[in-house]
Amino acid sequence: MIKYSELQDLSLDELQTLKGQVNALIQGKQVIALGKIKVGDKVMVNHKKAGGEYTVVKLNRKTYTLENMFGRVKCSIGLISPIAA
């Protein structure tokens, strides 16, 4: 774990590079975690306006099209979590 004092010693360019690497790693881990989800599976969406349980209708590389009784939404991978059956 990197300590705050160590981060303060880094330059702005180094911090921006680190931020890009961390974001890429987070997205990669999310893709792996959601890799087992397929069309027809139930997922949970963590969003204040469109939160709740949805069914997967279509899979794209970075977004999923989801549907529930109120309609369809296009959702980013970061907002989706699988529901354990």
C-alpha cells in the first residue's frame, strides 16, 4: 500500500500516470468479475435514478443493455454487480 507521504513526493506527471494505471486496472478487474454474466442473467444496478434489479438484454465491451418492467437502460460496467442465484 502506498502511503500518503509517498504520494506527496511524486510529481504531477507521475501522479497522472499512476491514476491512469489504477483506472485501467479497476476496469480490467470489473470486466473479469462480470465476464460470467450472459444474456438473461439478473444484475443489480447501483445508480440513484435507475437503481434496482435488471435483466441483461445485450452485452457490449464496456456497456450492457438492461431491462426491467419500467423499460431499458444502457449501463456502464462500473455500475453493475451480479446477483447470486
